[in-house]
Amino acid sequence: MTSHEREQDPSKQGLLGSTSGHHSGSESDSDDNNVNTNLTSNTSRTPNGKKNQQHRRPKPTHRNRAPSFQPLPTPNKSFLARRSRRHHRTPPRPFPTMVPLPPGGTSASWADSYAKASLLVNNMTLAEKINITTGVGWQMGLALGTTAPGSLVGFPALQLQDGPLGIRSADNITAFPAGITVGATWNRQLMYARGKAHAIEARAKGVNAILGPCVGPLGRMPAGGRNWEGFGADPYLQGVAGAETIKGIQSEGVMATIKHFVGNEQEHFRQAWEWGIPHALSSNLDDRTLHELYAWPFGDAVKVGVVGVMCSYNMVNNSYACGNSKLLNGVLKDELGFQGFVVSDWLAQRSGVGSALAGLDMTMPGDGLRWADGKSLWGGELSKAVLNGSLPVERMNDMVTRVVAAWYQMGQDRWPKDTKPNFSSWTDEKMGVTSPGSPSPQEQVVVNQYVNVQANHSIIARQVAAEGTVLLKNENNILPLSRTTGIRRRQTTTTTSEGKFKIGIFGEDAGPIPSSPSNPNACKDRGCNQGTLASGWGSGAVEFPYLITPIDALRREFDPSTISLHTHLSNSLPLTSSEKQAIADLDLCLVFVNADSGEGFTSWSNVRGDRPDLFLQKNGDGLIQTVAAQCGGGFSDVVVVIHSVGPVVMEAWIDLPQVKGVVFANLPGEESGNALVDVLFGDVNPSGHLPFTIGKRLEDYGRGGQVMYLPNGVVPQQDFGEGGVYGVDYRWFDKKGVEPRFEFGYGMSYTQFELGNATVKTVKAKSALPAPRPEQPAAKPPSYSTEVPSSSEVIWPEEGVIRKLEKYIYPYLSSQEADAAVSARREGQKYPYPEGYNVSQPLSEAGGDEGGNPDLWEVYVSVGVDVRNMGKVAGAAVPQLYLSYPEPKTKAAPAPTQQPRDGVKPDDNNTNEPIIHGEEGANEGKKGVDFPLKVLRGFDKVYLEPGETKKVEFDLTRRDLSFWDTEVQNWRMVVEGEYKVRVGWSSRDLKVEVRW
């Protein structure tokens, strides 16, 4: 696309109003002064320069109590007002403020990097520290996110680039299958390989940090617009896939940035003003649900050493996630022991000093409350905050040290000194400017070198797409097909004079974009559903270097001497008379249908980010029904191929007698057609399994599974309380006794597998709580002088030393600004720090190292099972282990005495009460720990020749066996009763069972 087309990239703007000049002034939980960044800058300004009085929402009367929503006043009781009242609930108890944060540098695996970083940081000026933690502004560098360098000490500008499935806005790269397809492979090796190949390309393009993988959204809402970027609707599966991807990325010295932390489960109202309302949605989470579901995969990421975490746009319990100290300081940096840096999603920062105190380390893209205005909440404002004492020097040093240590941890200090992007995110032209977001005159330079970094990564892309294809139905073994004979011929068929087998291919999804058949990137950011669907849309999408469509691959593979192909690459109905005549003479019909979604900054048809329903789009249901009724006069077989961002409702056609096969191909990326024919013709035995549940209707996912399409208040409240830890996907279906169409983990093969000889071995004895947190960290954090630096370090350089660009974000101040900041400190003006800021807070017993308390990662029990291929062809089996918690008849054994964390009180999940199990209504109203009926806690993928048997071992850690005790604020194992461990082929097809 041209520079002009990218000038106002909607992925970083609002759909309805973010360019209107409005912005949110919502408080973070550690900054009661809203967006104020320091003592000398107490108000924001509107575009006309007038002071903007902070009146958007009333401040809480107590620092730890969020304001309740009051319905909009209206005399005629509009639908919105009625809806608001009907769904209004008391806002959740906010998380306690957690400041100051634990410093980085406490992990042995990071000790060398922190030692090197401290030497560098100790020699930095304040301006350099601000440069490294503040982005330079939207479109102010060649990458989507760029920091300024620490020039005096030789630290480079860092380049951050989307996205989870490839390098966004770049040429000559690989368009890998989406995360949801990777999750469907259930293959750890492929998860790693895809991440590694992605990083190889990123490094060759001059990118320091990949903005991925994505494990949030988790998939609570099956119609959520960005679920496809993640790996599936289960925290364990997301955690494993995310961790393997991170290991692959960082093995190449590229920073991984896991996202979005946390609770970003829908696109509607995710961001202030994006949907025309002044505040983002609040995802309201209880403590246990946060730990066991939404934060779980981030724990896996920290355990394997991820260096970056991106905080999300939304609020969590009415505090913006990027300013929520409980999440960033308490959960991420204390409990999980995260050693790297926290970066904001683009424009997700909503306060200045408050977000720094809460644990944010880097702001992106650097602009503050509005896009591309060059007015940062940090930058020069952070310089003021340090000089006037608003931001403690030790916090400033920790922020920059975390970033620099991550750079050393990846070995990027050994990269060539001149490493920078060899492509531009803003233009496809060879020549351009390096800061296209600035109106200042700039010289034209080469910005696109068109470096091809694809290598042989199409092989990995094809393998992931093939193994991520799920066979859902295969009656009479209609699949695999034959290249020469199709399938067995109907005895009543009327053949042509050549005696060819006649196959029809139907549906727009089989072919290219109708209006632009040679350009798979015709729709910006893939923001439309036209032609075959290989990716969702938004910042997670990339430019296809090519796209193999299903029709191209099928035409290539079928033998034209024996197969006659008829194509109808459209969903248009009714069929013409000539089409009806042609379809009546077919022996086999392949129907291609799809469902698309994406990021909320754009929309297509009636899909505004989140899908409005779970139906196939473009009348896919009607196309299948029509073809089934007319193919071969209603007597020929039909195979349906689905490309989709998530589950689709199939009830209108799944039981039709003509529909013999259903193939769910997810989002396969550039190698779409090639991977599909690999499976259809049996070159690859299908081994994909569903990473989500396919229900019979959207309502089956429960009220918590519904996207909020209309705001229920000025600050929309999305209550995650319904269902709690069993409120997502198969956990909900199990708990409520709802029968799905296809359950989580389901997938067929062209062969048959058998499980047997299950064994269980105790490795360590049960105990209620983990071993005590180590008294001393494994490494000593760096220490620096706490003296406020000289204001001279941030005074604007003399004219001519640097070229000042309009809207570019600098750390510098005028002499007058610097003097005012220093005077404020000397006059004793005090920043309103959160209560207890200077009180030493006890560290969490759940923490102690990367990933949490080291004992959480110790293996306590090992389960073994034999897997045998009983069929006649080779294939890959996916045994899955599900755990059910004990059902003691008496109260749980008391844990060793352990005091709750300061400020954290017991909630309704009191863990000293009997444990509740059963279907809906069981023990209703009683206090206790309500467990899911079963949870995924292990899987493997095993390739077997016919008749071959292999032993699979599953190691279960203390973390796998524990639940989050909200009273003692720690992971707790149930020591009474027996754990039930079952292994099978899906969440509802469990063949063997052992007890422990």
C-alpha cells in the first residue's frame, strides 16, 4: 500500500471517535490524579488549548473503591437505559494497590544480563533513560513501534513489530497459519518450529521484538474477534503453545512479547473512544478465576523466560490494565517473578506517574491519550516527574534496567551496530522518509530494501496448516479422496462419453478474491471476507507473499484424464438453470464455506471485530443445503470444508444424509490449498483436534460466553463471575451438562488408535501448600544512587546539535520547565502516592522465581499410557490427559498457618469448606470451592506406524494439581481423597483412568 494509505492506519485508531480529540481521564488504581504525570502538570488540554476539567467520571471516595455505574439519565427510558438497569451490578471489589513493585534482577538465569545492564544504566543520562522507555511516536520510525537510542552509552533504538503470525506490514515474509491453527495441531515441536522461523525472519528484517505470541483473549466468548490469534479456549493449551512459541522465537535472539495481559476477551468497547464512549470496558474478574484461567498461560511464558509482556487496552475491575498495580506488580512481577519489561498496547497507557508506579516499563507508541499528536504521558513529562520527585529515581532505573537487561538476555548486544529495519511499515515504495508521521521536512532515503527472508519456511507453514486441519466427519470413509478416481462411482451415475468422474467445487471460499484474483492483499489488513479465508484481520494479519487457494491446488492434483471438474466459486443463490442441470449430474460435491472476524478497529459487513453470531457467513448454510439437495439429484455425496476464526453452528446441515465429510481447516495461511489437499488425498493423515468446543447454538456457551454488543454503562461492565473457573468452553459445557456438537479436543483420523496399560507413579507426596518461598532471591538486583539527577541532563541541546521533528517525542525540557520541576521538589510539594506506598509489603508465598514458587514446577505424579495404532495406515495420535479434583466427604485438611497478603481478604471461595462438584444446582448456595468437572493437564502427539505401540508419559506438577486458595493467597493441593486422572482422545472420549 502507499504511504498515503497507511498515513492513518485504523489498527491504531478508533472506529467511531478516537480521532475526535476526546480522551479518557479514568484513574488507574495507583494514580488518583488521572493522567497527571507530575506535580507541575496537573491538567490535560483539549485541542483548543483550554484546560480540560477532570469531570468525565466521579473520583472514588476511597482510593481502593471503584465508582459504581449510574445509568444514563433519560426521560423516555431508552433501550440502553433499560438494559443498563437490568444488567447493573455492584462493581467488583477492586484489587488492592501493590506498590512499590519488586525490582527486576532476582532470577539466577538473568543475573549476567542484569549485571551488564546495571553497568550501562549507571552511565546513562536521564534523557537516555527516558528515550529507552518511551516510544518516539506513531509513524516516527520504520517499525510499528520504535524507541529512541541511548546514544552516549551505545544502546540502540529498539524496533517492535506485529504480530503473532508473521511480520506485519513487511514484504517477502512468510504468512504462517494463525495461532488457532497452531493450537489445533497439538504438536509442541511445530509450535516451537513456527516461532523459530518467525524469529529468523524478524531478525533478518531488523526487528528486535515480535509483538506475540497471543494468549489473551483466552476464548471465553466464542464470537470474540481476536480469538484466532491465540491457541485455543483452554489455559493449559494456551500456556504450552505460548511457551513453545516463545522458546522458538527467543532461541534466535529475538524478544518475544506475550499479550494481552489480561481480560481482553472482546473487541467491542475494548478501548476508550474507539466505540464512541469515553471509557474502555471493565473485565471484572475474581481472584481465583484470574489465577486459574486468564493469568495461567502467562505463568508458562514467564517460566520459559519471556522478556516482554504487553498489557491490554481494557480495564480490569475498573482499573486500566496498563495501570493496574495488582496485575503488573502483584501478579506478574511478584507472584510470577517476571524479570523483563511490561510494554503497553498501542495507546493503552492512560496515566503517567500512576502507570509507572503500577509497573509499566515502556509506553507505545509514545503518544499519550490521542493518536499521532506527539504529546506523550512520558517523554518530557517523565523527565519532569523525575526532577520534581513525583517518580522515584529507583523506579525510573528499574524501568530502563528491565529493558536493557532484556536486550542483553537475547544477546542483541552482539548484533551488528547498524541493525535497523530494512523495510517500512508505512509505504511499499523504495524511497521514503524515516518519520512519515512528522510534517517536518525530511530527506528521502531508501526505506524498503525488499529483503526476502522466507527461506524454506513455507514447509513449516504447510505442515502446521495440514496438522492443524481437523477431520470432524467421515461417514463411509469418504475421505481420503483419490486423484484419479475421486471416490467410488454411484451405480446410477450418468457419465460423459469420456467416462470421467464428475466433481463439483462450490463456494467463494475455494477461490481467490473475486474482484482481485491476483492480489490476496486487496483488503487492507485483510479486513474483509472475500475469497478463501486464510487469516483473520487486524494487527495480527500480514501481507501474503502468495496464497495457494483450494481451487488452485485441487485443479493441480486431480487427474484431468479421469476427473471432470465443475466449479461454482460463489455463494450466490438460487442456482441458475444451467447450474442446476450441471449439479444434478455430479458424482461428488465439495462445498467451501467460512466465518471471519478480527480486530475492532475495522468492520466488514455486520462483523465489527467480534462476530455477531456463530453462523457461517455469506449464507454458507444455505449453500451447503442447496448443494446437498441437488448434487447428483440429491443422491451424491457432499464434503464440506470450513475455514473459520472459531466455532461455527452446523445444525442446519450437519445431519443431512448427503453430507458425508466435514473438514475444519481453521486459518491455514499462505499454504492453504497445498495443506488441504495433503489431507484430502491422504498424503497427511489428519491429526488435528479442536482447540475449542463447537456448540449447537451460541447460547450453549452460557451468558458469560456472550459478547457485550451494547454498552451497559458509560464504563461498560463485563462480569466474568458467572461460571468462575468453569465458565469457559468445555468446562462450562461439562458443568452444565450441555451436549456439544463436537467437543473440545475432538478430531478424527484415517486410522484407529487404542489406549491401554495406564500406570500412575508417585514422585513426591501430597502437601497442601508449596514449600516456603526462598528467603533470599537467587540473584541480587542492581543498586543505583537514588539522588535526583541534574536537570542539565534533560535540557534541550543547543540548536543544530539535533534536528527537531514536529510530533517526534523527545525527553527534553526547556530551561524554564526544568527549573520549575526542580523548584517544586525543593519547595516540598508532594505527589499523592497511593496509601502504603512507603510501607514494605510482604512478598507473595506463591512467588520466588520465574514462573512462581519453584515448588509449583516440581513433578509430583507421573502417569503412563500405551498408545497403539490399530489401523492399516500410519498416523499421529493425540492422547489428552484430563484431571478431576478429589471429592472429600469431610472438610479439606487445614493448611499450615499462613497469613493472608496485606489488603487481601477471603472471598466466597473459602477453601476450608467442603468441595462442590456436580451439575448445575448441586449444593447451590453453599460456600466452598467449586471445581470444574475436569481440566486439561497434559497432551502429546505420537506418530505410529500400523501396529506400532509407544509409551507416553505425562508428568503432573504441583501447579497442575493445585487450585488458587483466595484466603491464603497461594496455590493449594487437595490432600484428602483421590485425584481422578483420565486419558483419551477428547474431553468427552476418555478411555483409561487412574487414581492418585
